[in-house]
Amino acid sequence: MHSLLDKVAKENQEIRHMQARLQDQKEELEAMLNTSADGKVTAAPQDHRVTDENVRLKDALLKEETAHLSAREELQDLREKVAVMEKNSLENEDLVTENTQLKSELGSSKSHIESFLSQKETLVAESQMLRQELDKQRLLVAAIRRDLENLNTQMTTGEAVDEGDLQGRVSDMASRLAMELQRSETWEKKYDEHTQKRKDQVKDVRKEHGHKDWKNGEKFRIPNTSTSAREFHKHKHKWKEEEPRESQHEEWKRKKVEQQDERREDKKHSHWEKEQKWKDREMESKPHQHNNPERSWKEKHNRHDETEGEFHPRKGQKDFYRAKKDEEKFQRKEQGDKSHGKDSHHRHHDHNKFWKKLSDHQYRIPEGCSGVEDCARKDGIDLFNVQLKPVQRKQFEEILRSYLAKSELSKNLPELLPLLDGFFDGPIFSHQKIRFRDFVDDVEDFLEDLAKKETGSDDIVDDFETYVYTNFFGEAAVGKKR
């Protein structure tokens, strides 16, 4: 740009010099003509030379004027180009300023997002800490409950209890509760301090950016003040649309994990309520058991017969194990076999721990269907886009038997079969009351707990769902799961 302007200025200077020389020559020629006219010069050769010189000067002057006009036009074009370039330069400066502003806003948005992610991680960590603390307290309560159950069993069976030993055990439970209470108070104090500190940090951030902008999310909006901003916003949505979506298998696994999390949350909400009901039943039944255990067992067994017509997904299992447990207590009372009573109680306590996990879940009744066949067909379509016929109990038991044989867990089959009572109306699965997928998922969870107890790992049963679905739907349908 500067070199072009220098060139134009130099040409203008040369043109001015040429104009000055032409003007001098013109004045000199006019002076000579005037002198010739005054002196009455008549010499023909001299007039001829003057005429030729005059013509030559006129031609030169004409050429110079033409060149001058051409240079002036070129100068005007250059000035117009310079003006256009200056205008474009201003627009470029505006674009640079706008781009800088967008970068600043994007950086601010990124910092906010990172702050939110950090807060999310903190909340997740706090949630895990709370869960661990709750698990510790539950384990302590469960241990104390087991001790109380053992004491209750000894008193019920008429075994002699040493008063000193009893006082020692009660004192031990009291000290454990006191230590847990002190530890919980210390932990709760630290947690409150950490929570208050995090709240203060959030308040500081709100003050820094303004409460209104924070609430309305103005800091995260991209201002559409120019074409470039709109293009940027459009490309951002395009990038989102072009992002690869998760595969069908990954989507299925993700949904399965979400369903399991929802069921775990439901279990947690109903856990303490069920514990309280259990305690109330124990308090009500304790005097009768102590006075006449045979009568108590018969009354419970009769209640089981009277409520046989009512439906509950776990009714068959609950009544089976309740009656079986009461019967064993009665037998221990009659026989007075102390060692047998302790071993049997421990074995069934461990098994009931697995059964309780299966029985806690409240199932969602299928929607959009009516009747066993319609709900079975809908269940199959929702899973694999393949119609499912009502599941036969005999067929499912055969599948369960073959799978346990493959997993070397066959010895547990006699205790597992009664768990199926609440899920089948006679020989047919209750599709109109329970989704088959939820049933299979819970049975797999039950087998995982059982495998952990038997082998220390649940790897041997991690393919139970696939095994069941393959038997009912085929490998092709399972391979292209929706």
C-alpha cells in the first residue's frame, strides 16, 4: 500500500516538472513570436524553423496533457482502491474484536462448565461417602440384630443363659453403639463444615457474575450480533448432530444399569420401613413364642393357608421360608438339639440374606397390554422386536437347572425353586403382573450373590440373562438386541 502511494506521488511530481518545462517553452516561444512581429522579421528560413518548432511544441504539449489526464485517472482509481482497502481493514478490525469477545465468552462458559463438573464430582463423592457411612451403620445394626436374634433363640429354646455372659454381651453392644454414635457425630460435623464451605464458594461465584445472570444462564448464551456468530452457532449444532451415537448394545447396557440403579434406590427407601414392621411383628409374636412355640408356629402356618388366594410376587417365597423357619424352631424346641439349632439357624440366615435382596423389590406392572398372552407378546417386542409366547414354568426350571449345572451350582436348585412361586400363576408366568425382563434381571442378581458366597466371585453367572434370552428368543434375536 505504501509503495503504491509513493509511486503515485513520484509520477505526480514528474508531471508537474513537465508542465513547468512546457510552460517555460511556451512562454519562450510567445516571446520569440512577439519579437519577430515587432522586428518585422521576414526571413523565410527563420519563419519556417519557428513554425516547425511551434508544431513540435504543440504536439509535445498535447502528449503531456494526455499523459497528465491518464495519470490523474489512474490516481483516482488508486484513491478509490485505497478507500475500499481502508474500509475492509475497519471491518477486519471489527471481526477481530468480535472474535476476541467470543473467545472471552467461550472461555468464561468453559470455566463455568468446569466449575459445575467439579461440583458434580464433589457431590458424587459426598454421596458415596454418605452411602458408605450408611452401610457401616447398617452393618452395625445387622450385627447387633444377629446377636439379639441369637439371644432370643436361646431364650425361646429354653437354653440356659449365663447372666454374666448376657451382661457382657449387652455391655459390648452398648459400647459398640456408643463408639459408632461418637464416630458418626464427628463425621457429621466434618461433613457439615465441608458443605458450608462449598455453599460459600457458590455464593462467591454468584456475587462475582451477578445473581440474575447466574439464574437465567446469560453467561452461557452466545450473542447473535453478527453473521460470524450465527455461523458459529450453526456449526456447533452441526457438530453435535455429527457426533457418533452409541450403539444399540451400549444403549441396552446403559438402560439396564439405569433400571438397576432405580431398583436399588427403591430398595433403600423401603428398607427402614420394612425393618420397623419386622421389629413390630417380632415384639408382638415374642410372648406367644416364649409361652407356646408350637401354637405360634401353627397359627402362622394357618395364616399362610388362609391367604393363599391373594397375589404378591413374593408371597410364595415369604410364606415358605417363614413357615420353614418356624417349623425348625419348633423342632429344635422339641428335640433340644443345641448344636443342630445353631447350625441350622446360621445356614438359613445366610440364605435368607440372599432371598431378602430378591424379595425387597417392588415390581412395576406392565402397561399397554392386557392378559398373559398380550403382555408376553409386548415384552418380547420391547426386548428384541420378537413376539414372546407365555413362559412355561417347567421350561424355565429346565433352563435354570441346566445353567446351574453348567455353573456348578446345582446343589442350590432345591432351595431356589420355591422362589419362583410368586412369579407364576400355576404353570404360566404372570406376564400381566410382572415384566419378564425384570424377573430375569432379579434372578441374575440373586445368582450373583449366591455365586459370591460359594466361590467368592460372580463371574460364573454373569451371562445368565444372555443364556435365558437365547433359549427363548434365539441367538439371532439376542445378537441384534434393540
